[in-house]
Amino acid sequence: MPNERFHERHDRVEVGDGTSAESEQENVALDLRVDLRVYPFPVSDGLLIADVARRTGFSQATLRYYEEIGLLPAPPRSGGGYRLYDDAALSRLAFITRAKQLGCTLDEIADLTRAWEGGRCGPVQDRLQAAVSEKLSDARHRIGELLALTAELQQAAAALEQHRPDGPCDERCGCTTTPGSAVTPVALGAKPVVAQDVPIACSLDATAMPTRLADWRRLLQHVSQRSAVDGGIRLEFVADVPVDDVLHLATAEQDCCRFFAFAVTIDNRGIGLEVRAPADARMLVDAVFGAGA
């Protein structure tokens, strides 16, 4: 009965001596509204921060920090004050993860997420493409600097092995300068070079390598398309590229790096430069000239 607040139930139970006894229990009857929903467990409309951290790999502290700096919108809260994340938050975090993998800073990611919020892929791709192109240029520049440093270190190591004076350092010991006799081809390959093959080495002086790399960067600004060819890459230039510079630079490069093979082509495709190298030197081709599509 709805108005009954209590009712009694009598059960017979058997006690230890074999006799039976009546146990009396008081049960409370709930008088609830007809339209009231009752659930056995708390219900939420989203993922808790611990769930998001487990799915995305971001720590809970990082998720809170991203919310603080505006990288991640503040999610709604449950009745108990817990953050509740939806699928849109997971997608946004996947995008943030990708941008971090590509070397973007948090400031750069914040700029990218403004395009993300538009809900259309095209603007996101455009902004991300611009960021990736800049990162790629920076990476190639750093590779060039590391190659120059590698050349300088290997030439220094060669100089230090050639002459040991019996007394103070002199101009040939390699402690203060690199003697001219120590300027030898610098091995750039990670694997041993087979004797009958052309060594993957560069004889350019270490001090001249940054200038050479800068010359290539200026010339490669005229490239309109890159495509992979057997053993290397083909660069296609815009019509107004200085052809003399292409010939001069390719000749100079082949003079110091004999493992490179250059071919300048002029045909219905326009002006092109094909660069080939052994498999062990493909990393250098990609670093200096870019990777083919």
C-alpha cells in the first residue's frame, strides 16, 4: 500500500540446538514519485579524466594544463564536480599528439587548433602543411650543420694522429689548427665501404661545407617538384632557374663527393636535375636535396 511506511515479516530460522525461532525484520517501503528514475550505479555522460589519460597517453596533469592554457576546452562537469570528456575531446587530443610528433611547439599547436575548431579538414591541412614545410627546412639545416661538424671532427681526429711533437704543441700537431695534410676525404656513410666501390666520402674542407650547403638551399628554392627515381631523386625547376648555377654547383659537388651522380636534363618537362647515390648514401640525398614524392 502506498501509505504504509512499515511492514513486518516473520521468518522461521533454525538455531544451533536444532530448535526454531522466529526472527523479526523491519523493512522500509519507499514511497517514490511515479516519474522518478532510479539507477543502481552513478551515471555519467562522458569519460572521466583518468579514462582520457589512459586512452591518449597524456597524464592527468597535462590534460589539466592544456585546459588551463586554452589548448583543450574546459569540459562540462558532473554533479559531483568531475570533468566529463566526449569524443570531440579525444579527436582534438589525437590532433595535438600528431602536431607534437611533427615537432610543433605548444604555441604553434594553439594556432593550429583554431583551424581545427572550424570543423573542416582543408584549412587544417593548409596550416599543418605550412608548419611541416618550415620544420622540414629547419631539420635539413640542422642535418647540414651536423654533417659539417662531423667533417670537422673527423679531420681533427686525423690531424691528431699524424704528428706528435716531442715538446710543446706546434703548427702540425692538430691541437690548435688543422694541418693542410690532414684535410682528407671524410667518411659520411654508416656502413663499411667495399673496396672496389666509390667511397661515400666528401673531400670538401669542413670550413667550406656550410657555404656549400647554403648555396644548395638557395638553388633549391627554385624547385617546383620532386619525384623519386631509381637510386635517387629528380628535381624539376621553375623556368627562370639560373641554369649556370645548376651546372656549376652540380659539378663542384661531384668533384668533392664522387659517390654522387648528377644529370641535368632539358626536355618537355622543363629543366631538371637528377641526383643518384648508393643505397648507403640515400639519407644524404634526402637531407641535402629533399625526399621524392
